[in-house]
Amino acid sequence: MRILRMLLMSVLCFGILVNASSQVISENLMRAEALVKAGRAGDAINSLDIAIAANKDFRLFLKRAEINIIRGDLTSAINDLNEANKLSEFSGEYALAKVYALIGDIQTSLYHLDQNLGSGIKVSEKEINLDPAFNALTKRPEWKSFWSRERYTSLERKISEIEFYTSAGKNDDALELLKEIRIEYPSSDEIFYADALVAVTASKFDVAVKDLIQLTSKFPDNIRYLKLLARAQEGSSNAAGATVTYSKIIESGTPDAGYLLLRAAAYRKTGEGDKALADVNKYLEMYPDDSQAMSFSGKLYATSGDNLKAIEIFNRNLQLHPQDANLYIDRANSYFSARSWEKASNDYSMALDLNPGNPDAWLNKGLALINSGKTAEGCHDLRKALSLGNNKASELISRNCIK
């Protein structure tokens, strides 16, 4: 029994270490992406150099190669992609095809593209056709000869069509095609994915979740399935499930820090404000001037009762984005909660100067004015709110403005 307990503890500790390592790698990738977007590709490379020295993970090599391609350092990119391939088979093949296409070496480019298309991580035909790296090759006879051989199965092409139809809002066409492939491929796992995709597009989220739970249990590393599951869980108001799925997406190594904000929003719905705030602030470390994230962070501090910190954040947001009416409302709401009526009414006024059609701002400004003793002005604003469709104003007018 003691040995069994020790084995279980070892497995648990290993799982914690793996998750922690995945989290660190994901943050490294997100940070590098943020630096590139800020025009600091050299700093992104330096950041990845440090990360790779600590952890030779194939995803770090792929990201550094991507940045080296942007910088025009194709030799370094090739070296990184070959290292990625050693660590995870085929992982660098598609990017190698792109690099050699940019060099003009069509034979080597097509060799690596063939390697990718023969692997379990093949890139879609649509993505290849839209990739500008191959523009110079598309008129070459070797390119046409390469594509004369069928590279995608009938099922893959039809799934791709369903993805197009659902993204274009053509759900009826997607359903018709889905009926066909159900008959042709009744036991394919991709049928469950297509079913779920059509269900999400039709807002049948519970149906989609059921299919996708099965799929992600069988294929826990399939990012396409995980992203669709998160959408379905959000749609079905399963915020707790969404937090788990977003965590898996983040730990997979996505460089998209936007998933931190999505997970934070789900944590907020589950009442886990501390976790939400940690995610938003981590995002802000990478994108310190992001208006949406600052607004979210301020609201979380306000909800936690730290109104001073919230106002500090709203002040900075307004300094950076003074023409955004919603940011004045953010700060006004905090002043309103703190019963600073004059400051609240001033900020609502600023918001209404920028967006005079906001009935909620008129209502809150009216209440702030009434609470500060300016009843006539406040009642004017409540009537304005009512005229713009805020029905809450009716009762407040009866209580405060009719004698």
C-alpha cells in the first residue's frame, strides 16, 4: 500500500511539473509574439534564446524560426526548423517548405511540403494557397506537377467545405454536405467534429459539447477540437468547463495571449476573481497599452472592492485613449460606487459628449446629479434616458421627479 501511495504521488508530481513547464513555454511564446507586434523582433529573439537555453522545446524553435523569417535571416530559420524536427517529427516541415520557397529552391521546398502533407499535422490546402511565401512558385511547372497528385482525401476536402460554409453563415449548405459524409464515412471521428461545428453555428451548444467532449477525450492535443469546445461551452453558459478548455489551449503553446483574456472572462463568470485578475494582468505585462484589457482589469479591481486601484487604472486608460466614451463610463461607475457624485456626473457628461445616445449613461448621470442635490438637472437626464429606451428611468422619475 505504501509503495502504491508513493507511485501515485510520483505520478501526481510529474503531472504538476509537466503542466508548469507547459505554462512557462506558453508564456515565452506569447511574450515573443507581443514583442514582434511591438516592432521589437530582436528582443523577441533574445527572449527566445534565453527560453531555449532553459528548455529545448520544439515550439520555441518554431517560434524563433518564424521570427527569423520575418527578419530575413533564413539560414538561422532553417537551423531552428531542423532542430524542431529532431525534437518533434515533421513539426518544422511546413515552415521549411516556406523558407526554401522564399530562397527560390523549388525542389527542396516541394520536398518539405510533401513531408508535411504526408504527416499527421498536414496543413490545409486553403492555408497553403493563401500563403504568400509560395507566390513565386505557383506558376512553375514543378508546382503544377506536384499538385497533379491528389494530396487530400475526399473527407478532408468536404470537411474543409463545411468549415467554409459555417464561417460564411451558410448553415443549410453545411447541413446538406454533412448528410452526405455521414453516409460515406459513418465511423470517422471527423464526422463528430463536423456535427459539432454545424451545431455551434446553429447555436445548439449542448449538442456540440457532447460530441466535442468525446473527441477531446480521444484526442486531447487537437487544438481545432479544443477551440470549438471552448466556443460551445461559452455558448452553453458552462464557464467552469470553458476555463478548463482554455487552460488546455494555453498550455498547448499558443502564442495568442488573447486566450488569457478569454479564460479571465470565464473565471469572472465562475466567481474566481483572483484567477481572472492574474490572467488579465499577465496579458497587460505583454500588451501594457491595450484598452480592453485595462478596462477589464479595472473592473475586476472594482468588483474586488479596490476602487482606488480601479480608478488608477481607468485614469491611465483615459490618458492613452481619451476619445473612447466607454472608458469615461468605466471611471464614472467607480466614482458612482464610491458615492463621489460630482466626479461621476462629470465623467458621464464626458462620455455623453462622445456618445450622446447611451441611455444608461443618461440614467446614471441623472442619479448622480440627484444624489448631489441637483434634482432638476438629474430629472432632465432621467427623462432623456427614458426617451432613449431605458425603462428603469420610469420608476426613478416617479420617485424623484413627480411631487
